[in-house]
Amino acid sequence: MIENEKNAYKKYYAENPAALSLKFCNELKELGYEFEVPSQTKGFMPKHKETILPIAIRYYQQAKKDEKNFFLDFFHFKGFDEVIPMLLEDFYSPDTPSLTREFIGETFRLICSEKYIDDYLKILANTELGGQRNSIIALLGKLKSDTAIPLLIAALDEGKNITTNAISALGQYKQPEFRPYFERFLDHENSYYRREAKTALKKLDKQLEKEKKST
């Protein structure tokens, strides 16, 4: 596995000698970090956040389009709120590739900060972004914000992965009044919708049973 990555990067760097990921790796080696392949550098986080995060941010800001994707992995930790404003700027930028935008959304989900919920709601409300909002939907379900509920309910009718994730997100709330939203999908032709609806109802029933036992 490591040999395959070594060979792949050797070829890539031969064709792209100015690649920022190569410069980043060389800088870490100069600081004394030991690793065989670039993917192993991500294992130094979050323990070495104080040293590596500023470097990763610097290279991310220099990177163009797809090259940014490599550095996003260094931000994938709960509490790394300081990178969110920078990532929001890129998320909103029309120059950002859709795949990178999806990766940024996943980074938001993993950081899991409540401070920027208004931005998350703005993103969810923009239906033109389509599936690029999937991680945002999952994040809002995790945060269980009341202000997100109307948008999540509306997302149930969008179809594809948006509907699947909206069912899952609403299921995180474990609210009895949401039962009809799940039951409507129990006989749906889409197996993913059925599965998420059943999971959401199980969570709800388990929560209700727990509440009964505590009274």
C-alpha cells in the first residue's frame, strides 16, 4: 500500500515539481518529522496542531483549486474553528470546484462548530448547490438547531442524497412530532429512504421508551 502511494507521488511530483504538497512535506521533514508518504503527515494531527496547523493553513491559502483538497484533511478535527472563516470564503467562491466544496462541507461537519450556524443555514437554503450540501445537512442534524428544522423538512422533497440525509438529520432530533415525516418514506421505492426512515423511527421509539422509564 505504501509502495503504491510512493510510486504514485513519485510520478506526480516528477510531473509537478512545484506541487505545494511536496513543499509542505519537505518543510515538515526540515522540522524533524519522519514519514514515508504524504498521507502519513495527517497522522501528526491534532497532537501537533500548534506547529503544523499554521503551515497547513499557509499552503492551503496558496493552493489553487484541486490542490487545496490535500490540505483540508489537516482541518478535520472538532474545535478547529479558526479555519472556518477561510473555508467559508472558499465555499462561497464561484471559482471553487464542486468536489472541493463538498470536501469543505465535510470539514465543517467534522469541526462541528455552532458559532457559524447562520452560514450553514444559508448554505442549506441555497438549493442550487444540490448535493454539495449533504455534509451541511448532516452537521445541522448533529447540532440539532431549531432554526434548521424548516429547511431540513423542505429538503425531504429534494430527492436523491439530499432526501436521505435530511431524513437522517431530522432523526437526530428524536422529536415525536416528526414521526409523520419518517412514516411517509416507509414504503417508498427508494431503499435508502426506507432505511433512514426506519432508523429514525427506531431512535424515536427508543427515546420515548427511555422517557417512560424515567417517569
